Amino acid sequence: MTKFGRRSVGLLLATAIVPLGAAQAATCGSGGAKSLTVGTVSGIDSGPARSYSLPLKAGESVIVDLARLSATSAESEEGGEAKPRSLALCDTRGTLLAPQPGEVFEKGGSVSATEDGERLRFVAPADGNYIVTVAGSDAPREILVRRRESGAVQSPVLPAALGRSIQGVVSSGMPVIYSFAGTAGQWVELKATSDKDTLLRLAEADPEGNYSVVAENDDSDGLNPMLRRKLRTSRPYFVQVDSLSDDAGGFELSLRRIEAPKPPPPPATLRAGTQVSARLADGDAVTFYNLPVQAGHSYRIELTAAYDSAMAIGLPNPVESEDGSGSRDDAFSEVKSQDANLTGTERLNFTARNTGNLLVRVRSFGIGDTDGAYTLIVKDLGQ
């Protein structure tokens, strides 16, 4: 009995693509295409990529399942980089129809993982022959095409444009992907507003045209995600609206151009032995200082405030934040921090390994009814 004969409809959807043997990503190709018969399982021997011809009528909806014949440990396939897709569907001119470039996200799209391999969903836009390509593998597999009752499904990638707002419905099982035209150097703000806990993910292309997810956010504005980012290429961009809720809920996605944020002022220099008096404007405010240190010297930083204050030492963070917000705190890579008291004086001790400059960050967990005043002093304890 074949793999599909044992469980023709029991294949479970997953959220990541699983490799089939030593399969590589499928690409369009029609050379030597064999015919696929709907409802009939066809065996695929190990070896190079294969192409199959599939005649469909306009609006006809099909599922293409590709399955391994040998058991593979799920644990051995987890982790690492995104796995290549082994199924692709094209028209006879070689135009890729599924999966589309915007389906780089782990969730959603026309190609999904199953317990045994991969599943491709497709609705024919017109009458004609379509080419299903299966990537090469060192393991034998089976392929099965089935018709679906519902031919009207949402496109895996929907059009969008900067300067517009879009309304849609999303759940954890039905993320939505949009595409918009980007211009290199332009700053954009993407924001999803919903009663549900939604997420935003942004994908862009590298110079070779390969897409990857470059930014993600789920709570920049309460439960509403927001991404602010400088676009690096003039290729299309893809944004996915996802949800942490299993229940479907409406959302509004706004895409707009914004001005480049002004660079923050350089941090003031903090000299050992000199006390600084300053204020935090509110509970979210963050202040940085530049602290020159000498190798082998021990230092103590004392921060005194009438509220729950905290401090840390660190270095400039060269890695761009996942949400692309460009906030000052994102540009800080913490090395050591101190937050032991709810009020009064915090003391942070350290010994400098090298001569150079450190960043000192001052923040709070709420200034309460105070005016945010604090004092800061660094003591050089010597070698």
C-alpha cells in the first residue's frame, strides 16, 4: 500500500518547509514533462528534478502532495536556516506561479510542510496546461494531485501601496501577505491595528534577489505592531500580518512614507569624580553618557533617585534592531547592569579590561510623582 493509500487525507499542515532527502529548491522547467492524473499516486525515483504536466480549467483548485517513502526523524530536520521548497508550479512559459517570491515567511503561502513532505495549493487563473516541478532528491518519493471543492481562495500575496490603508482578517492559522513597491533610501512606517494580538514581519531582497525576513515586531504600540525602517533596495517588499490568536479578527494595515529620523545628540562625557545632576522626562526616557576608562582601573558608578532607577554599562550596538525603529536604546549593547533598589542609590562596580570609552545608560521603571531628577557620579578606585 502506498504512503498516500494509508493516509490520503490525514496529512497535517506545519509552519515550516521540511527537506525531502537531499532535495534542493525547485525551479521552473518543462523539459520532458510527464502527465499527472488527478487522484492517481505517481512514484518518483531518486535522482534529478522532474517536471509534470497538469491540465486545469480556469478557477479549478488542486492540492499537490509530495511525500517521502522512508521515515525521517523530525528532530533531525529542525533548526538551522529555512529549508528549500521542493515543489514549484509554473505556466508553460516558465513563469513561476507558486510559491511566489513573497512566500519567504515560515507561515502562510501556497507551499506548506506536511508530516511526510510538502503540500502545494493552487487555483488555476485560466484554462491550460501547468507544469509541476519536483526538485531532485537522493530518496524516492510519491506525488498525488487532488481537486479541492472550493476554487475561490485568497491569493497568497495581495497588492498594497505606500500611502494607503488596507483592511483584512487574520488568525494564527491564516496569516496574510502583502507586497508593495520600495525605493532605496526611503523611510517607511508599517502599522497594524487590531483588537487581536497581531504581528508584522517584513521581507526584502538582497543584491542577488533572494528574499529574507529583515524585521519583526508585535508590540511597539500596545498590542499593535509597528515597523519603521529605511528601505535598502528598489525591489518589491513583502509584509506579513500574523496573529497570536487562533480566532480570526479584523485588522487595518497602514503603510506610509515618513521622514528619516533625526540622529540623537551625542552622549555627554561623564568624568570620574564629577557629579552630574539631570532629569528623566518620563518613565520611558533613556539617557546615555560617554565614560572614558583606563585598562586595569576599577570603577564605581553611583546613581541616586527618588524612584526606581536603573543603570547599565555597555558599548554601541552595530546590529540593526528587528523592528527597525532606530531608537537610542536599540543602539546600546549592554555589558553589565544594576537595579537592586526601588529608590535611593544604585551602585555598579567594574574593572576596565581595555583603555577606551564605555556607554553608561540611565533609565527608570517609572518616575511616579517625582520630576525625574537624579544624580550620577563615577569614582575611579585605581588599580
